[in-house]
Amino acid sequence: MRSFEQNTFRVSAAALLAACYSILGTGCSGHGVWESGGTGGGAEVGASQSDNGSISVAATVTGTAGDESGGTGGPNESSGGVAGSENGAGDSGGVSGSDSSLAPCGSAAGASEAGTGGGSGTGGGSGSAGSLCGNGIVELDEGCDQGNVTPGDGCNAACSVESGWVCTNAADQNSVCNRSCFGMIGDECQGIDCCASPLVRGGTFTQGNGTSSSFQATVSSFRLDKYEVTVARFRKFVDAYESWHAAGNPENNAGANPNVSGSGWSTTWTSLPTNATQLKASVSCSSNNGTWLDGAGNDTLPMNCVNWYTSFAFCIWDGGRLPTESEWEYTAAGGSNNYLYPWGNFPVPSNAQDGTAAYAAYDCLGDGSAPASCTFADILPVGSKPLGQGLYGQRDLAGSVYEWTLDWFASYPTSPSTNYAKVDAGTQRAFRSGDWGTSTSALQLTTTSREIMGKLLPWGINNLGLRCARNP
């Protein structure tokens, strides 16, 4: 029997023989499923073919290129009633593969048929390369991906979560890994993960808005923890501190802001405690409303009585860093909105047990008593004032405890600046936020308020805590 040719496919005599069965009145149809691509090729949805019983249609092989998905290999494509193997079928976009006949009409295995037309097709090419560790996207075979292949940050070079760490993964975003919430359920802080770290998308705002020293500041995207560091989280640091510090941590330049040169830890600093006993002593100001307890307790209260060095070391250990003043104020001010308070410009706190007390823990109103009547009960669990939440999702950016920043205290620049931070020299470090005992009379709850304290203070005070920033 002579071969017929339709378009660019040559159909063998065996293929026509298979079609002849349909003349007896039995039509048959076959639908392509998944075609095995060659190396680098994509798995391709095969085109539908039909045989309605006519020889001319049986000799016509048509197909519409299917969608490609990355990866190599896959089951063979069902080709309906046309038997044989096919290489580089036209319009399919495949590279190489094989057709196995469903042979619903009883056709025997046919001779090889060569696909001569169509070239690589519009859907051709190498297809997706599959998962890639270090690209910042958590794929199906990865436990985490922080956008690098550097071990020691919670996600190792194989994109697996490292021992003692916990990582939170989100679609199309780098994993966020930490040590301080390892072993927690994930709802300890107001029903939310205590280590949640929302993304703050960068932009430009007026730093020091409304003051004589304001300037235009541009900030790159970063993450800032939703909550201040709790006692429970800090206790994990204390438990790990001795072996971690003895191993030479923090290392030089650890905790650096990738956008600020010289912002990392310096091994010339010698102000950290030598061991866990000294660390616990340095944060124990219990006679003066300190929240630390050597045993269990106060788990969801904000950690206080921590100095700048210990705060920076904690954030490094936990996979983060201290925020710059620009980053902190940008977040609190709602970016270019330049809000006066984290929740907006109104309401203005009134220093009274009224509706405005629902926005911040301040002026010793936390226990429901009259203002300025201060007791330990005025220190509330982190995140207790959800109405005061900022634009990017952080709570307690006004009140609760003051929060250390990376910067030395200094006059602001007089011209626009990008990723500004004062890191070269100074005598006092800056901190922000206001605290649980702060009155609004000095506007200390506003987003532009700045406070300072000497860097060498070996202990902290009961209204000073910390919150960590992280790379996006």
C-alpha cells in the first residue's frame, strides 16, 4: 500500500491499517496526555487527535501545542490510533519523546514515523529548569529559601531548615527564619506568631517631619518584627548563649544592614557578658519592674532591661539585626503618609482612661487605673493594643517599651539621603517609641520622637526593650 502524505507528516501503511478498523463502524478517539520531553524539555500537554472512521482523517495528524511546565521526564503521550514512535513532532514544541498507542480499535504496533514538520514549535525551548535553591522562592522540594545559599542563617545551602531554627514561608517571598520561636505553637502572641515579621516596602518620607531638622529620607524594603521581643523569646537566647558566644559569636560584621556600609557587629566590642550567668544578671532588674525571670513566667511580656550590645547580639543570634532610625521611623510613620502616630494623626492620646487608651500602653494606664499610677501590672503583653497597629502590621510602635535602633545619636543630614544611618562614631545610641510609663506631654509617643542613652551602660532599664529588623 502506498503512503499518503498530509501536511508534513508521512503516515505508514501500518498506520492506515490501524485506521481501517474504523470502517467497520467503530469510531475511535485518543487524547494526548503527558509527553516525555528530552533533557531540559518541558512536560507538555499532548494535543487531542480523533479518528472518525475515514481513512483520510486517519492519515491526518494534527495537534495544537499544549502548555509546557518545567522539569524533565514524565509519562509517555497517548497518541490515539496512530502507533509508532515520533521524534520532534511539529507544532508540539517538544524536543524528543515517544508515543505509545492506545490502539482502541485494535491496531497493532506500527512502524516508526518521523515527524518532519514544525520544527521546535512555538511552545518549544528548554522549559523551566525546575527548583533553584537560593532564588528566594520556596519550591516544592525545598523547606525554605532565603535568597542565598549561605548556611548559618536558618536555611542551609540545600534549602533545608537548619536544626534549632524555624522558617516561615510565603509565596514569592524569601523565607523568614528565626531561632527564638523554635518549639512554639505559633499563636502565643495575641493568637499570632510572636516572630511574625511583616515586609515594609521601601519608599521616601520626611524623617523628623514637623521638626527643624527634617530631611527627605529614602528607605529600601526590609522586614520589621510585628512584636517587641518577648521574655520567652529572650529565654531561648539565654539558654543558647554560652555555647554560641564561646564559638566566637557574634562574628565580625554579623547583623549588617546590606544597604549600610560598616553597620555590622565589630569584634572589637567587648561589652557582652562572658557566660549565661552574667547575661541573666545583666537583665535582672526585677526590683525595678524588670520583666525577666530566671524560671518560667512573664512569657508574653516585652523583654526589658537590655542594653544596646545585648539587644544587637540577640537579633544577630535570631537571624536579624537592629533597625536603623530611618527604618524604624519610616515604619512607624506609615511611609510617605508621615503619620504623627503609628495609627494615623488621630486620635491624639489624652492621658486618660478613655477611648484613646486603646491605642497604646502608656502613662501607666495599662492596668485600668488612673494615669501616672504606675505598677508592674501596667506592663502589658506585647500587641495588647491592636487599634494602635501601624500601616505595615507592627504593634506597640508607640508605648509598651522603648526600642533600640542601630544608630548613634547625631544631627540629621541637611540634604536628601538614601538608607541613612549614623554608624561611624558617637557617644550615645538612639532609641524610639515611648514606653508604658510615658506621658504624651513631651510628645514621646509620636513617630518622630528620639531618645538617647550611653552605649557603655552595662545594664538596661525597665522601660527599654528591643525589636529586630530583617532583610527582605
